[in-house]
Amino acid sequence: VQLQASGGGLVQAGGSLRLSCAASGRTFSGYTFSGYGMGWFRQAPGTEREFVAADNWSGGNTYYRDSVKGRFTISRDNAKNTVYLQMNALKPEDTAVYYCAQVSVRSYTVATDARSYGYWGQGTLVTVSS
């Protein structure tokens, strides 16, 4: 599957951005975009990639890292095979390259471990100035 992330940019602290991630190319009998969990991860310079937010199949359940709870929202439009990350009240510490990913195996649980994700987008840079 190909994941195309977009929407990053430069924003002042307190501002908002919405990231998008469009999926294509994953085809096998019975596959639907809504059937697989999606996640967002980020990586700041000199740090490890970290989990940000994710949902399970169809987006019925979501999970966030503590530092973004109440500020970030993951959502999806299954008709467009697209997942979004709405980021509000951005802080300089949110600066990172953000990656979207799709789980390898369908599951009812929300996956927060990067090893559960077999498909990754190319990343989009978010820079928050103070």
C-alpha cells in the first residue's frame, strides 16, 4: 500500500494544522481501508520515532499519547481512504516529521507499537515556532 502524507508546514505556537494521509494500492480479496487501523507517529531530530495517535478498524476507537490528548484528533474518511490528524494548540515540542502508517493485520485493538504497522508514508514536516 502507498501512503501519501501531506499538510505539514510552519506554524506559530498555539496555531493549528491538519495532516492528511491518503492510502492506495493495497488490494486483495476482502480488503477495505475501513478494515485496518491507522496511526500517526513522529520523529524529532536526534530522537526515536514515537507514537502520537491511532485508531482501530473503521476508526471506532482511538488512542493518543498523553502529551497530545485534548489537542490532537485522529479521524478518517473511509470513502476517500484518508486519515487525518487535526493538531490544535501546537507547541514547539510538537516539531517533528510526522508519519502515517497502516497496520499489517486487522485488529479490534488500537495499535500503539510501531512494529504493528507494516506500511508507512514518507513523512511530512511540522515546525512550530515559539
